[in-house]
Amino acid sequence: MSADPQAGPRDKTRRVYDHVMERIVAGDFAAGDPIHIGTLAGETGVSLIPVREALRRLESEGLVEFEFHRGARVAELGAEGYRDVMQTQAVLEGLAVSLSAPLLTAEDLDRARELNALMDAAHERGDFHAYNEASLEFHGLLQSRCPNHYLRDTLQRGQLRVAAMRASVVGYRGEISERLSHEHTELVDRIAAGAPADEIEALMRAHRTGTLAHDSAGIAERAASADSAVSEVDSRLRA
């Protein structure tokens, strides 16, 4: 990432923040991985101060932890935190998309369909990063005409956080991609048909809460598998 000599302190902090978030979403930074301040400064072309500020912001959002004498690392994000974020996004996104829907253009909806097709293709080849990128753009597009700027900005910040937490807590669960694709298609078709706001809001909220329910089951399965592995190792050590 090249440095911009004209960038102000806030721009530099935001550059580092976005860089770290993108790497968490891409899976380059996994839960528990150390984050080296000097390395980040070199990658983003800034001094150490904006890096520290960006990491403190990520810490306040629960995505980074600081340990005494050990520095920063990617936080171990729990199932409860993921649930709380997803429940909040479901409510806010349902409202935002219902407000945005009547203002979306035919070109917007065509692009939404293209993005859904890109997600299908990414699923077919098992490309989690490409799937996540297309998903972020899809959801962002459906919210993009929302006239409530505060709501839209809040959601945009939350979208990356959801993606980061999904990558860390849930991982890629491709088995639900077909269902999500169908729900995306239904949502776009209903928007194109001029469905009432309450129907669009309900569809969007159900889309998010359905994903949360499925992810919660996956989290429980992973936890049970991890507990089983620990028990097996413990049994072998005692033998």
C-alpha cells in the first residue's frame, strides 16, 4: 500500500484500520494471531502513531486485544459477541433496505443480481474471500439509497465488523450458500416488483436472523468438536 504524503492523521489512521479489517476478513489474520505494529506501519506507509490509534479503535470494537508485555493480537471473538452484532445488524439492515428499496434504480438491481451470481461462482470454487467481498457489496448496494445517512453510516461500519467476526468465529460455511442465493434473488425480485416497505424489511431481517441461526449451530458443532479433541488428548496422556 503506497503512502499519501498529503494524508492527514485521521486519513492515516483510517488507512491502517481498513487494512487490518480487510486482512481479518480475508483470513490473513486469524483469532489469536499477533499484530506487529512496525510491520503494519511498513505495509501502510505510515508512522507508528496512526497504527497505534487504529489498533486502539479496533480494540474498542472488540476485534483486537492488547496483552501486557506481548502487544496486540487478533481477539478471540466469542459466539455471544457474534450473536449480538448479527441481531443488531438484522434490525438496522431491515429498516435501511426498506427505506432504500423504492429509490434503487434498475441499474442497481442489475448489479445486485450480478453480485449474487459472483457469490454463486465463488462458492463453486470455494473462494471465501471473493464470496465475502461480493456479499459485502451486495448488502451495501441494497442499503445505498437509504435517505437516513446516520443509519446508513452505522450499517456500513457494522458490515465489515460482521464479515470480520464471521471469518474469525464461524469460518466459511458453504453449505448455506444455495439458501442465501435464493433469498438474495427473492429480495431483489420483490424490490423490483415494488413490494411494500414492511415486506422488504421482514425479508431482510429474516435473511440475517436465518444466517445467525445456522451460524450458531455451526459454532456449537465446532465447540463440541474441539472439546472432544481435548478430551481425547487428555485420555491418551492419562493412559
